[in-house]
Amino acid sequence: MALKLPERKENLPIRRRVSVTGVVQGVGFRPYIYREAKKRSLSGWVLNNREGVVMEIEGPAAAVDEFLSEVQNCPLRLARIDAILCTEVEAEGSAVFMIRESADSGSGLAQIPADVALCPACENDVFAFDSRRFHYPFTNCTDCGPRFTIIRGVPYDRELTTMAGFTMCAECASEYHNPGDRRFHAEPNACPQCGPQVSLLDGKGDIVPGEWRENALSFLRDGHILAVKGLGGFHLVCNAANPQAVDLLRRRKGRPARPFAVMCRDLSVVRRHCFLDEAEAALLRSPAAPIVILRRRPECTLPEGLSPGTRTLGVMVPYTPLHLLLFAAQMETLVMTSGNESGLPLAKDNEEAYCRLQHTADYFLTHNRPVHRRCDDSLIQVTAGEPCMLRRSRGYVPVPCPVPVPQHTPQVFAAGGDLKNTFCYLLDGHAYLGPHIGDLAFTETRQAYLEAAAEFAALLDAGPTVTACDCHPGYHASRLARQRSEGDCELVWHHHAHLASCMAENMLTGQVIGVICDGTGYGPDGTIWGGEVLSGDYRDFQRQYHLEAVPLPGGEGAVRYPWRMAVSYLRHCLGAKGAALARTHFPQRLQEIDLLLAMLQSGFNSPPASSCGRLYDAVSALLGICSENTYDGQAPVELSAVARDRHRDTSPYPFTVNGRTLTCSGLFQGMIRDLACGRDPGDIAASFEHTVVAMFADAVERVRAASGLNRVVLSGGSFQNPYLLTEMKTRLQSAGFLVYTHRYVPANDGGLALGQALVAAWRRGSD
């Protein structure tokens, strides 16, 4: 970023007005400016406003230039400078530099940082016997602590946070007002004498007598389940090393197989149970402190029930002092899963938690600092050395993504999808993705969606004139967005949004090839898509190649029960022989198979789908790996786990390209033959995945041959599969393609809103 300075006369004092935009509030930026100005004996002032930070700086020209060069390369851990604008103003001859109160002025948006994990200095305070914050669960400074979840408005000052009700004691106030202290203007600053307090309650809501930490650790050791109030809402917590406690939590939460997140006391504990490379360790230690998907070590002693059928663990480390205090010498690992009933929003208020979690939790570890905004934990895996975001929320929201837009672009609100929902506001070339909302099938989740979207609009001072929605006529997200918006509606096809999302994250413009693989999305021909090779840009797209469309017998029922897809594929690919094979492979379901075959014959309630996710479902069931999806993507996840580390250098199963269709008859014939010969299902699964890569890579090369396009984007939930993503990228790069993937925006439907917003912007904007 080149900094252009106004012309000046040599050897004369000058004064400059400087506006800085980016993440510069709540990160210690003003005291940093104060220190750098005092170091050079410069005078003037600095304050926060609605755009960011503005200052006036006066002194010898050389010293001012040196100061501005320092600011341009700001070293603060949490700050990010997007732009610096300097203008010359008349020198005043002042002799002091001061930090002024915030101003409610400016026409832009101050970029508030996300919630930040506990820093090493504050961790030392929590465990130092001589610290006045010894064992205090709300210790923080300008380098750490809550931001997004406690902010009620901007600029980011204490009176506009949920800490407004806590009056600082004299010692905390002294820290807060001292520019040389690391807690200078740390808005949540507090101590045991003046700040929030923890309460441990039983299932009836009565306070448990005694010291809360000692009691909580005792309950966890005894196998009890606690509901613990964190930064963005409640977690359900139990001893992760206790298989009975893990099973109890599964039964109570109605979550038979979906993996639980595990919090480890520190990285040494993580390394004992999981393989951990430098990129993964850096994510765990980062200010965002997400959950990171790691491979279990063979010698890992933690229960298989934490993450059945996956050979991985979703791991995080303590990111608040309260979490840190839940660990002790005999307590190294905790289940730390979202505090909600299955499918419902995260509980954030104490009363809400008592109401919704009373049948799940035995005790409630809560506190009296309000959570203003729900914000679930973020989830990332590292694939081929690069981050791959699976759920973007705490630690990353509300930090915006810069995106390419035309010069004259309206403000856009994008509704997102119905699963893994996030929404998006597009303002001034920046996309502001909201926190993870979840499944909009539930009334409570839809209400949480409306509340979060309204709060985000207020925080951003946004007034979108265009609303972008999925074309599916039954999407809750689209209906809700139309209800809350007074602007025009721009309809965007599901897989076009995926293509645009990956383009936007990578700052691409112009035509690209898109390989879009996921479960289900409504297509322009009225069928279900999900295994597509597209070409296009933000304004439009063309379907070039696709998996063959195979009926979903029973519609959504086929999504829940992968064995139904196996029956459909066998019949579709192998005819009468396939129908007979279905009876052989699923002998316990003979009556249901006869009904399914009749449905398929008549076409009743059997919509066609060209879906990569459903193809994975069918193969997973056929190989005896998973016959029921109790969570989204379970069958593909478990199939990939079985295939992991298998030999994949054999030739792919046969496939053909008929016109624009990638057909699977040869694939299923090969798998059936191998099963009959007794080949290991894991090896068959590996060959199947190798075939999927070969099919789509072949189609991409055909598109390049016809169009000359050489840039490829990979998007859709299937590209959360590490092998599929890595191998597809490697295969295409070796063929000379430029390949772009998602990193900090999910490839799944959590990234749909970004793509919708960009499509609307380019269709409605002008250069």
C-alpha cells in the first residue's frame, strides 16, 4: 500500500489530518498512535469515529513523515489497515498530543474486530498468585477478549457494549485511562471487585454452595454434563476422556453420530492425541482460535464415540479465562459442543439456557455479562498446507472480505441458503458475512436469523437497495429476506452462487470454469443439481457437463437413507440386474426395496438429481459403510475416512461422457465386480474417489478445449473432502490450469450468500 504524502516546505513544522480505515478499533490502535507520537515529540490528537480512526499530527516534517511510515507498517497483533488518507491542515503550534473521546461522525464503517482469544499476558495474570486477577474468568486487555458478541453499536466504546452496566473500580479505571497500560481503553476491562461474576447452578436454578471452580471440576470428573456460558452463547461440556459421559451427552442431545468438538488444555495435550503440523498449530494459537479438524493418532486414548467413523477430532484450545479454569491436572480434555437442542439456535441468555437445556445439562455454569450476539465456534481444516474454512463464525465475524465489484454498485443484502445459513451485506467493495445461523427449517432458527440480520444492519448502518436470494421457490431464507427487505430482489441460481463465491474470495473477474460439487441445489431445468462443470462469470453462467441425473426415491427420504440411493443407482446403471443386486446387498430391506423399485418405475416422488453428494451416499451404502445420514454429509465423510491412506495409484473405474453427461454405469459395474471378488471396501472406496476426480478433470479439459478458458474454481460442500480437493487441484494444475479454492469462506452453503451478493452487484452495478 503506497502512502501518498502532500507536498511540503522544508524545515517548517507541518500538521496533517490522517484518516485510517480497517480493523483499527478495539485493538490498541489509539495508544499505539499516542506512544509513536510522543516518541517523536509530535503534537496533536487521535480519536475513533464511525469510519475508523482519525488524527491530526504536528511537528517537524521529517518526524511527521517518519511517524506516518511507522503507522503504515503497524505491528499490532489485531490491527489491519486498509487505507490511510492524509491531508495538510494549518499548523496550530500546540505542544501536547492527546487521545480524544470518540466522535459519532464519519460516513463509512468502522471495522470492529471479531472476538479474540486469550493472550499470553492475560493468561499469566490468571495464574499469577500475586495478580489481582488471579483465577478471574473475565480477564482481558486490548490484545484479547470479547468484541463482536458484546458490541451494541459503533464506535466501539464501553457504553455501547454489554459491559456498560459494570462500573470500573479505581484500579481498573486507572489502567483504562493510562495510554501506557496494555488495558488502555480495553472496553471489557474488569476485575473481581468490579466486573462480571460466575454462578454455578443446579438443574433447578439454585446456586450450588461452595467455590464454583472446585465444584465444576468435581462434577465433570464424576461424569456430569455442564452448560457453560461462553463468548457467543452456551456450550454443553463433559469430560471427553469419559466414554459414559460422552454417550450420555449423545443420548440427551439426540446426536447419535455427529462429531463432538474437543477442547484440550494446551498444545501438548493436543499432540498426545492428534497429529499436529505447524499450520494447524498456528490456527489453534491464532487470535481466532477456531476448532481445527485433526487426524487422530493410532495411540489416542480418547473414546471413539467423540467422532465415530471419521478417524479425526475437531480440536480447540481454551480461548477464554473461564475455559482455562475448567482444566486441572486430572482434567485435560473436555467435550465443548454447541449449547442447543439439535437443529435449534445456540442458547445465549441464562433464561434461554435453563429453558432449552434443562433436560440435557445437570448443572449450569453461567455469568452476568450479557451476550448481545450469538456466535458459534468456527471450524477449519488444513488441506495441503492451506486453511479450508468449514464454518465461519467466532473469531472471523464481522471482519469483512474485500471483493471485486463494479464502480457503481448498490448495497446488497444476500439471504444465503437454508442449510448452514449465513447472510451477507455487501457495502463499498467489502462483503460482511454474518455468523453461522444453521438450519432454517426450525421456527426458532428463522427468528434468530431475522434478529441477527437486523443487528448486523444496525452495526453496519446498512441500507441495502437490492436483496439477493436463491431461486428455489421453497427456501425459507429467500422468503424471510423478501419480508424484511424493501429493495428489489435478484434471484440467483444455487450453483452459480457457489461459482461466484469462490471467484469473489479469490478476487477474480472475467470468465472461469467452475467445478461445483455438493448435495442438492435447485437447477434452472427444475431438477436437482450437485455435480456440475460450469463456465461463466458473476453475471451469467452455462452448464457444460454434469453427472447423470438419478432419481431420489422418496425425495428427502433418499437424502436421509443412503441405501435408497444405492438402490436407485443400481437400477439406473445396471437395469434388472441392478434391481436384483439391490436385494442381495440389502437383504434386511426387501419389502422397502420392492416399494422403492415401484416408485422408481412409476416416477412417483422420485425427482432426478445430478448430485455428487448423493453419488457418495450411494457408494457409501453399497460398501456397507453408512446406510443412514444422521447429520449432513455423514455417509460421504465416513466413506472418505475408510478410503484415507489407501493405495490410489490404480486406474479409475470406467466412465463415459455421453454428450454433456458424465455416466456411472462402468463405475458401478466395476465396484460390484470388486465386491464379488472380495476386494477390501476401503480400497474400493479409494478407487471410487479416484474415479470422481478423473471424471470431472476430463470434463474440465473438454471445456478448455472448446472455450480456451484456463482458470478453474472449485466450490460446493463436496470440496470439504480433503482428498477430493487436493487431488482435483493437483490433477488440474499438472494439466496447466490455474486453480482457485476457498480458504476463509466455506465451500459449502455457508458461502452461498457471498456468491449471491456478488452476482447481484455485477448485475445491478455499472462500470
